[in-house]
Amino acid sequence: MLFGKKIKELREKQGLLQRQLAAVLEIDTPMFSKIERGDRKAKREQVICLAQQLKVDEKELLTIWLADKVIDVLDNENDISHDAIAIVKDNINI
């Protein structure tokens, strides 16, 4: 839900309507509303487009979007999530 919260904050700060951003993404307003509420996940291309429209750093918005994906996967794995993250840190190619 981090991503949805962030784009809602940015949208409201800039005085934009959901339907305006939905039109840019070529989706309907209810679909955009679901993305903002965290009920539906944005596609990577949509995140990049939103970063451009909201005039924010693309990397920052992609990072929040990716963090949301990780949280979704680990959400109900409390007993092993920290171990899984440690393994990922050791094995990711950065």
C-alpha cells in the first residue's frame, strides 16, 4: 500500500484528479482508484509514466512500487521473512 499512498499524496499535492492520471495511463478511473487504494498493482510501465506525470524521480517511485511487491510476498511469512530477506541480500547482483 506504500505505492498507492505515495501516488495519492503526490496527486493531491498537485491538485490532480484520479481521472486525469487514469487518462494518461489509458485506464478507467475505477481502475486507477484501485491502484491508489492498493487493491490492484500498477504495471512497471505505468509507474514510470506516473513518475513523469507527477514530476518525481522515477527510481524513487519504482523503489516504492517494488517494496510493495516484496511486502505482499512476505506478508504472512513473519517467522521466515527476515531469513528470506537475508538470503536475498547475500545473493542479489547489485
